[in-house]
Amino acid sequence: MPKKSPKYIFITGSIMSGLGKGILAASLSKLLQMRGYSVIPIKFDGYLNVDCGTMNPFRHGEVFVLDDGTEVDMDFGTYERFLNISLDTSSSITGGKLFQKIITKERRGDYLGRDVQFIPHLANEIKSWIRGVWESKDADIVLVEVGGTVGDFENGYFIEALRQMYYENPESIFIQLTYVPSLSPGEQKTKPTQHANRLLQSMGIKPDMIVCREDEKLSKEAKEKISMYCNVPFENVFDDPLVDTVYELPLVLEKQNIYLPIAEKLKLDKHKDANVKDWKKIVDNIKSSSKDLVRIAVVGKYTAVKDAYVSIKEALIHSSADQKVGVILDWVEAADLEDSEKSKKINLEKYDGIIVPGGFGKRGIEGKINAIKFARENKIPYLGLCLGMQLMVIEYARNVCGLKNANSAEFDKNTPDPVIYILPEQMQITEKGGTMRLGAYDADLKKDTVSHKAYNERVISERHRHRYEVNPDYIRKFEENSLVISGVHPKNNIVEIVEWSKDKFGFGVATQAHIELKSRLEKPAPIFVEFMKAAKERLSSRSL
Ligand code: GLN
């Protein structure tokens, strides 16, 4: 039995989605972590998919992958980038996982003689899951973020389980995130918050704290109203303003002393100061306006949906803060690079760096290959991620090794040169959910390559999500033509990283792994940092 008692933070959202609940959750966790407490976040998503691996990025944004291969919602990226920790599957609860569990148990006969009900069975399942995380991770605090908004059908039973936990565990706190619109400057409307709060109270929950997303700083009157009509002390109503960078939010909340009510309810040391110095320095680097700006193109398929590539965007922010430059990021639609008129307009020449991200399916592939060819021939720094690595290999095979019709078996089953082919272990698989090569795998790095210098380690571990790989039959041919195979999976020789010979083609590195997923504000992805350095060099050589 653990000696200390569990401490929980529960966060629900109200009124509408998209208020930044994940960023609030991550910011509060960070402020606790900066005081030396260990916090493990848990996110509940009400959908009935077991995980979001089968969802289209158009609809759901990026699929984030954890070390253990769990495919999760984008918010996990926010947690990890803020907290600089790696989470596992136990932090992700979905409606699908819960029902799958309950039904498996029922079929096994675990509830023999009983009718299986939302309350108590499902609620107990949730409670023991959350408590289990607190115990097994030996965390000081577990923070639970409820996806969606209060009043949604699909999270009602989950909120009831949290109500019970809150009742049973006195060292816990309920936080309601809300939105306070302004009809015109100075005219703040608190009614939506009052209604949302009433809805929460009708479920038996009186939040201890209300955090307000807002169009302008809350007036004293608005705060008083929220306090009076929502049963929350005036000092426990907080501003969650629009910030220049999301990484600034912990600092903004710290200034308002948001720690105090949390410390009080969770029985933490109220006098402990947060060590914000290093974090603040990085945030200042991001915000500084007196720096050079590199221009980066991300050539992708979902460029209209920014959330589809959020980890890449964040990794660029981390690496540019590290290199003290700013980034202008352009999303280039790959299909447009298949049309010579549109390509001319896009003019890739103006970029200091080009990225081809991960992706599936044939659309836009030739446009991406054109971008890579352009980068290689014009020595524009290139970074390829997963599909972006496979396409770098295809481009090289076609235009340097002379294999004119080389392709991936994913796009052309009959290609004479399948330089990218399906992973042998993938051939028999027919089910789509959770069946790719997923999660963290090691790579051995070749000495003195760009990758080796970047990591300064011989064995690294990065996260994967793919079905195809470089066909080992072609490795010799590539190496004879001076493509550098700088990272290989130690067991079955899967090519993990390739590089152009720097002298011939400039900076070009591509990884089978999604290295963007492990980039954190305090620990940027090493190859992104090298890419940023190369982009910076190109910028300064151009302005000479
Ligand atoms: N479609 C490719 C594969 O499955 C690349 C996947 C990706 O970029 N995540 O191997």
C-alpha cells in the first residue's frame, strides 16, 4: 500500500471545444513539475474508436505515437513537449478501450450473475484505471483531462466517475475551463459560463477553480459575477489570455498565482517556488523579434489542416529557439508541384529548407519527389520524415542511380524497381487498427555522419508509424552511388536514416522514424537542430 494519499486534478471544458484544454493541462502540470512534483497526465477521449490510429488527419489532426506504440490524440504531444517526459498507453483512456475492456470481462464471466451497468461497473473501471496510474507511476499527482465539453453524451459517465473520485479523495481539485466572449471591447459576457457551470453542478460537481479563455482580460465585474453565480471564490477565477506562443502560458498563469489554490486543495507546500528561469529564457528566444527569419516549406498533402503536422511545427519552434532564429513556415500543397505553372509560382528556390513529412496514399507523391529533386539539385537543406525518407530514396534511385521507374510498392505494385517495399512482417496483416510498425525502435548510427554528430550517440531510439521500408536489395547500389545509410535498426537491418553526401548535394537527411514526435521545448530533436543550422547557413549565404 502506498503511504501517501493520492492527489488528483480534474479538468473539464465547457461551452465549446478548441479552447486549449490540453495546453492548460500541460501548463498546470509544468508549474507543478517546476516545483519538483511529478505529474502524470491522463486524457479521456469519448469516441468509440479504441485509438485514433484509424482516423483521418483531415478530421482529427495528427496521430501522435508513444514509445510503446500507442496511437493517441494530439494533446499527448502537448503534454510531452511541455513536460519533457515520455508517456505510455495508460495515460490514454478512450470510450473504445473502456467498452472493449468491459465487454471482454463480461464474456469471460467476470460479472457472472450480474447485469453489467454504467454505474457501478464502468465507473469503477475508470476509477481503478486512474488510481492504478497514480500507484504504478509513483506519481505525486495525476491530472485527468476530459475530452469534449460538459454536456456531451459521450463523456457523461466519465464525469460521473470523476465526481465519485473527487468525493472519495479530499486532496483533489476540479477545474472548469470556460470561454468569456466580448460582444464589443469592454462588454464581456459571463452568461455562457454561468450556464455551463450550472450544468456541471447539476452533475454534482462544484468546481474549485474557473479558468477563462477570453477575448480581453477579465474585468473585475466579470470576475465578480463568475465568482458569485458559479460559487467559486473571486481569487479562484483566472485569465487564460491569447499568448504569442503556447509555451508562455505557464508563465502567464504563474504570475496570477494559480498555484496557490491548487496547493491548498492538494495539500502541497504553498511556499515552494517554481523554477521558471530556463523555461522563460527559451520563451524569450521564441518571442524575440530581433532575429533572422529562415523560410521553410513543408510539402504535404494535408496542408489545409494545420493540425495534421503539429509536431513538425513544434519541432521547428524548438530547434529555431535553440538556434536563435525565427521561422516563416509555408505549407505547400504537394499536388501543386506536379503542375509546372503552379510550381513556378511557388518557386522553391526562395526557401532555406524543405521538409517532406509523413503520409499515406498516392496523391501528391510526384509533387513531393519533384520538391526533393529540386532541393538536391539546388543544395537547399532537406529534411525527410517517414514517407519523406522513402521518397528521398526513390528520387535518388531514379535520378542518381539511373533506375528511372523506381518506386514504392505502396504506389506502384508493378514497378521494376521496388526500392521501397512492404515490411515482411506486414505482409499477412489485414486488420488496420494498431497494426503498423509502431512505437520506439533503436537505430545504430554510422560514425561521423550528420546523424551521429547530431545525437552524439551510437544507438538512438525514435518513434515509428509505417508499413513500408527501404528494400535491402538496393542498399549496395545506393551506397555505390554515395547515398549514406547512416542509421540501421540493429536487429533486422531496416534502414532508419539516409543522408546525401554533403559535398555533392548539401544538407539532406531523412529518417524512417517520426523524429518530430520526441522533440521537446527543453530538448529539441537533434536532426531538426542540424537542419535549422543548415537553413540558417543558407539564409546568411544568400544575404551576402
Ligand atoms: N506510407 C508509408 C508507409 O506506410 C509512410 C508512412 C508514414 O509516413 N507515416 O510506410
